[in-house]
Amino acid sequence: MNFVKTHPARLYAVLVAVLALVAHYVPELPGALILAVAAAVLGTGEAVQRVENAKTSEAATAEPAETEDPYEV
């Protein structure tokens, strides 16, 4: 579960690629099913984008970690 929280965009990309391959190589699938899955994928993409935006905002407002300056004498 930690992988899903850490890398939602990567997981989403793999899932979408697999779905596209299945839709292409299984022509017997009904068109309505493919459209429904496409709509669900778009909704999931929005959720993934919100998670990534939250991680970016959190990182932008976080205090930087204290580190040693290697050039300080």
C-alpha cells in the first residue's frame, strides 16, 4: 500500500497502458464497456493529479532539512 501512496502516477500510467492494450487486442469487447472504462480512467486521473498536487504543495511549504555547508570554514 505504501507503493501506491508514493507512486500513484506511475501505477496509473501502467494501468492505462494495460487497458489500452486489452481494448486493442480484444476486439470482442463491447464499445459501451470501453467508453465506461475510459470515463473511469479520466476520473482516476483527476484523483491522481490531486494527490500529486498535494505532495508538491507539502514539499514546497516544508522547512528545509538542516544540512552541513561543505564550503563553510
